[in-house]
Amino acid sequence: MDALRLIKATRHALVEARSASDVTVEAWQACRVTEAVAQTAALALTQRALESGTGCGPVEVARALAEAGAHAAECVGRPPDEPLTGDRAARLTELADPLAAVRELRVLLREVCQSLLVVALGAEEQSLYWCCVDGVDAAFEARELATELMRALGAAPGEPSEPEAQPGPWPEAAAGEALARVGIRVDPPPS
């Protein structure tokens, strides 16, 4: 399956997730897809750099993005009932348009952060809360690396499907502050 199609399928599955468990499963899938697409991009960029004699800056950023995707997947945690054959990232067969794929990865990672934040705010268990918070941090770091990779490839990081940038590096933090003002708990559940 082409990377762009795989990312869009993962975004759709994340949007369709209705329970906290479903969201964490889809967030894990999204992080694994990020890792796989970034690894494939690193290989393609290595080949391009060898053929053209250009520098390997984008290759290193793609490798860092793959590592960040793997780290985010670890933070979210592999769902215990998720069979190995259910790993959506294993369906990746080609990367026809690396730039479009990275652009869509940025959108996917933003949606992962938002979804995990919603689950964290409603968590009644500390373990779920901290899993989501760690996942948000790791996915946000991966998204920053995807932005850096776009720049290394010579493209502007904006996406047509992304809303205008909100002030500050963490739009989710602004949402958390707004929830706190209306009396919704934003700190971890009691142990």
C-alpha cells in the first residue's frame, strides 16, 4: 500500500475510534505508521543523495523521525490484544510522494496528540493518564521532526487541511487551560 493511502487510512481509523481503548490502539498504529514511512523515506532519500551527490541532511532527519515514531509507539504502548498481524505499518509497500506523505504525517501526528489529550483528560486511572501524556509529548516531538524534514526537503511545512496556527508551541495546552477555567480536571486522577 502506498504511504499516502496508508496514512489516510490511519487518520480515518483514528477519527472513528470511540473509546479510550480504541484511541490508544489507533494512536499506537499511527506511531508505527510514522516509523515505517520515515524509515522508507530515509532509504529513498539515501538513494537520491547517492545518485545526485547531494548532502544527507534529509536522510538524518528522516532517521530521527523514524526513531521518534518508534519512541511514541513505545510511550503509547502496544495494545495487549493487538495481534502482530494487525500492525497497519506492515502494509507499507511504496512511497510514491515523500513530501506529500510527510505533510500528511504531520496532520496525523497532530490528530494523535489531540486524541490522546482528550483521553488523558477523561482518564480515571493514572496509568492511562500518564500513557496518554507521554504519548502526546512523543508524538509532538515526532511532528516537529516531520516539520524539520519538510524544510530539509525544501518545502513549507503548512498543510491545506491544517487550521491556522494557534499562539504558542502547544495548542493543546491552551485547550487544557480553557478546560481548567470551566472546571474540568486537567491534572492526573487521584491514585
